[in-house]
Amino acid sequence: MIRRLLSLAPLVLAIAWSAVAAERRVVFAVMEPQFSPVPGDAKLYFEPIAWAQPLAPPPKAGTQSFIKRYFSRDRRYTTYLDGRRGGEIRPLESASAGCSSLGSTAAGPQMTTPAFATNFDVPERTIRNRWATDEESATLRAYGERWYAARGYGAVKLKVEAELIDVGPDQEMLFAATIALEEHKDCIPRAIFVLAKQSDVAAGKVVPQVVIGTRNQCEIAGDPTLFGHLDFDGDGIDEIVVMNHWIEAYQYVVIRRNQAGEWRISVLGGVAGC
């Protein structure tokens, strides 16, 4: 019996070591603190956007197991911006960026924000992103005018901030556009986010892949903007992250390409802030 227990000991130790060593892939957002104050007035704040593989919503605010493991001071994370690897960041102190969030202050040399940070390697590549031309912006603006008119808001003056983004080799480029009111008006959505194929916009039309707007006309919501894009799951096609801002809160929205070739919202992160 003793001999059998001894022979099983290496297997038990191997299983225990695997359980300790196993770590899920996670993608973080690195940015300047959204709300103040944060401990030490740190210049950087980072928080989970999503579990990467399989893609899933991030843990809830206050999840102690996550804080203990991923915000440990001995951790280091690699940052990524515009397809290139940046410097490393290290957690400083678990902190709240508002009334409800899961994040940590962080330090890193010569850091450009906003950026992604990961606990896994992402292949670097040259991306072909560019801003929309005046003609392309006009096409997107016309779609926004139709969107507002179809919901009974009448004629509105809109401004467009649109970037043509490269989501992967051999993939059609996409316009990521925030179409916003020039002047805020009560009970009218301040802005919408539209994801559209380059070929459609070039043809003078917009067939949106994704639209992010408000759920009702008096909801205080609002400024959905492109945070960035990165290959979360290693399939060679970037996931697209939109940051939707409210007055004192925000939420990450992860959009991915499904097997049918359609772009769909895949993850809604928790709302951080009040």
C-alpha cells in the first residue's frame, strides 16, 4: 500500500502543478485613469476587457481570485498598439476607476495609451489603417441621418469620425465610425457606432455589420468609440473593441467575425463607473 502511494505521488504532484500553472488568456485595456482620484495618482490604469480563449466576458468587479493572481506586483504584461508590441507594464495597486470596476493602477516606461495588454504573445504585423476621406465620411454621415430620421428624431446635424481598419491579412477592411450629434439635445442619442465594409461605403451605401446605439430615446448613453483591434483568439483575424461611454461610466464591447463571415457583438463587458 505504501509502495502504491509512493508510486502515485509524482502523478499527484504533476496534476497539482498543472492546476497551479494553468492560466487563462486575458486581454486588458491600458489607459489613463477615467475617474479620479486613484491611489498614488498613477498615470496608467488597466482593467480586463475579456477572457481571450475561449472569448468570454471579464470577471465581475471585486473578484478576489482575479485580483490576487492577475494584479500581483510581480506580474508583467506586454502591451500592443497598432499591430506592434510595446513596452511592459506592471501592476501597482488594485483600485477602482469609479463606483464599480475591476482594475489596477500600473507603471510602464514610455507608454502610449490607449493600448492593449496581454499575458500571451500576439504576432506583430503592419496594419494599413487610415482615416476616412471626405467622400467616405459623407456616405457614413448620410447613413447616420437616415438612422436618426427613421427613429423620429427629424433632421439633425452630425459629425463623423471614421477609421478604415485592417483586421487581418486577406480580410476586407472595415470602417469603424462614430457618428455623433454636433450639439447634444435631450432625449436624442448623442452618437452611434457603425461598422461597415469598405466595398459598401465605396459604392456609396452603408450596409452596417454592427450598430451600437441607445435602447430608448431618453437613455443617457453615449459616445461609443473605437478602442482598438487585436487578435484575441489566435485565428488570424482581429477582434474589434468599442468603448461605450456614459456620463460617469463606460463599457467595453467586443465584436468578432463568426464562421459565416459576419461581424457580430460577442462580448459585453461589465459597466465600470457609477
